[in-house]
Amino acid sequence: EEHRLVEWEYREAQEARAKLDEELHRLREEVKRRKVEKMSIEEEEERLSEDERSKRMEEEEVRKRHAWVVESLSDDADFEKLSRQSEELYEEAKKIEREVYEVTKRRRFLEEEVSKMRGELEKLERQAEEVEREAAWLRKEEEKRAIVALAAERGLQDARDKLEKERERLHVCPFRKESVEELMKQVHNHRKLYRMSLFLTRSCFYKSFLLLGINARQRKLLKRKLAPFFLRPFYLSFHSLASYRDQQEEKRRNFRTAVSFSNRNLLLLNLTTWKQAVEEGKDLGARAAEPLRRILL
């Protein structure tokens, strides 16, 4: 199970890294395309700037010619011809001025587009850097998971080897299987005995309460005889409830014995022990002096 979990995590890491690689490739292609568009827009901007300069020079030239025509007007000159030239030059100047205005407007629009494109390119580059960092982190995680997967594979192989050895050993020693089955039978029997004992103790416990309730015909008897049982918790067995009176009697008897020993019998016991010790000392002295008595007499 651990090996399957590690393999699943490793596959998930590989899929996540593949998705990030695809996203990184898409972002790089987008950056390249935007850079190409930016270069084309910059070239268009340079061309428009050059056109604007040339148009302004033409406008300046037309204005100079118009000023010269206006200055050269005189009474003896051909007034109609000069006025017609003046009007043509004025119209040409207006036309060139409109063209310059359009070119300037187009150039400013392209400058705004270039600034927007630069902001988008910076954003895409930052996004690509973040994706690259995440891809590097995922590569490290994938390497770690690969190491863990390899360790899990080795552990799985070791477990399989141990299993094969155990199977070979069981094949060599076939009695092992029968012994395990016998042990499981014993465990099953013990479990059945345990459940039977639980059932008996519970049933006897409730049966004892029923019997006590039936036999307690008077409230005074209920108070006097059954109060100790009801004051105790409900996990006491039937044996504890039935032998409560014997336990109390034994406690009283032991207490009386202790009191009697402390009052009278303890002193008597001490005197008896002292007397026995003195007599035993006399006997030992007599037995030790017997050889001397035989030698001297």
C-alpha cells in the first residue's frame, strides 16, 4: 500500500511538471511573439517619425514659398496667377498639415501601444520566471519522490524476498500451517468463552437486581438491605452483590480479632513467646552440659 501511494504521488508530480512545462513553453512562445510585434511596432514608429520629419520639412518649404509669393505681389504683376498660386500653396500646406497631424496621431497611438506591450512583456516575463521557479521546485520534488519510490520499491522487494523465504520455510516445514490453524482455533474458543462470560455476568447482574426488587416487600427493608447495592456503581458483578453481607461480616470479625489482640491477647502472646524462649534456652544448656557431666562423673 505504501508503494502504491508513493507511485501515485510520483505520477501526480510528473503530471504537474508536464503541465508546468507546457505552460512555460506557451509563455515563452507568447513572449517571442510579443517581442516580434514590439519590434515591428518600433520599426513602424521609426518610419512614421521619419515621415513626420519629411512632412514637416515639406510644410516649411511650402510656407516659405507662400510667404515669398505674398511678398512678391505688386501692381504690375499678374495678380490672378499669383493669387491662384497662393491658394494652391495654401491648400497644399493645409493638406500637408493634416497629413502631419494624422502621422503624429498614429505615432502617439503606436507609442501608447508600445508602452502597453512593454508592460505586458514584463508581466509575461515575470510570469515565466515564476513558472520556471515552480518547475525547478517540482523537479526537485520529483527527484525526492523518485528517491522515495526507489526506496519503497526496494522495501517492497525485500518484503517479497522475505515472503518467498517464509513460503519456502513453510514448504519445508508443513506442520507449521497446522499449528497455526490449531492456535487460531484456540483463540476462537477463548473469544467465545470471553463473550459467554460477558453475557453471563451481565444477565446475572440484572437478574440479581430483579430478585432483590421482588424480595424487598417493604420500604424499610429496601432502605436497609438494598441501599449499599444502589449506592455502588452498576459494573459490580452478581458475585459482589451476593457476597456483600459475608464481606461485611468478615470485616467485623477481623476487627474484633485485632482489638482483642491489642487489648489482651497480644500481651499473653508475648509472655508465652518469652517463656518458650527461656525453656528452649534451658534445654540447650542442659544438652550442652550433658557430655561434661558424663566426663566428670
